[in-house]
Amino acid sequence: MIFVTGDIHGDYDSLSERDLGKLKKGDTLMITGDFGFVWDNSNKEKSNLKKLAKKKFDILFVEGAHENFDLLKEYQEVELYQGKAYQIERNIYCLKRGEIYSIEGKTVFALGGGLPPYEDEPTHTPPSMPTDDELKYAVDNIQSHRRLVDLIITHEAPASVKRMIDRNATVNDLNIFLDTVMKNTRYGKWYFGALHRDRAVSDSLVCVFEEVHKV
């Protein structure tokens, strides 16, 4: 089975406190960004990754707004579920932006990245945001699947959905792009985590943080 939860920010205790007891061997836990266990390569971080590597299920995450993006790209790129990903540990993978994976018979579109809050808008595209090439790759992938996927996993939310949850929320270019994806793609479920809330906007759109959802 596929399960989804929200941001961890490298906090092993936070992950341990979530309702993960229902996950069995062969299951998949997907995290909607800000995984945070690849940050400074410290001994504590290495120890936490080793503990996560002993889990009986796979851990797949999209990038959030707060990651060590340079360090993530130092990991080996491997084939995974008919797509590509960076392998962090035996069972831990960072999903590439714009890929579509085939997991347990479901097509899963993944697009990590986001924009941390700034006092002033950045003058250039930060590494936390998808590049134009990555967004084009995402669009091409969706079109190659006839604009139909079972599951969408992102960090950011579509702009209209973000404002629906928080009318004062800052909207960035990625939110606007995801609005276009939402309007032009048929999907079963869409999970996103940047807003740090547990709230179902509709039957198909879910803002996730600490809860663990069975897909």
C-alpha cells in the first residue's frame, strides 16, 4: 500500500510519533517535501538515516523548500518505478522533479520544490524552485500519459487552493504552474505539504502535515 505524510524537517522523533504502525513490509511511505535528513552530513544525521534504512517499508520524498539541494544531487541517480530518483539509502529515495512513477499499479506524478518565505523576493531562481527545463519535462510527462495520473505528490499547492486555505498566503510561480496542472490534468488524489496543516480541501485535494494517509 501507499501512504502519505507531510514535512519531517529531519526530526526523527517527529516521524516516530506518527501513525506508522500500519505500514508493512513492501509498503511505501511518501513525504510531501522538507524531508530534512540530508542536510549537513553530520554523525547524528548519518545515524538517523541508518535507523530509517532499517524500516520495513520504502521512503520516497519530494524536495521541499528547505533541503540541502547540492548534497542531494551528490547521491547516485537510479532507475526507480519506471522513473529516476536519487538513492539516499537502501530504501530511501528523493524523487526527481517532474517524473511519473508506476507504484503498486498507480501512476504517481511528483514535483518537489518550493519557495521559503523571504523578506524580499529573490532576484534569481533559487535551487529550491524547479527550473524551466524541469517544468517543461513535467508538462511533457503529463501529456505523454494523456494528462491522466492516479496520484500527485507536491510540496507546494496550486495557487487557488493555497489561497483557499490561507487567503493571506504568498503565491509564487510554482503555485501558478500547479494551478495549470490542476486544471489540465485528471487525477485521483493530490497531496501537498508546504502549508503545515492537515486539511482535506476536497475528496481529491489534501493538505497534509502530521497525519498519515492511506492512498
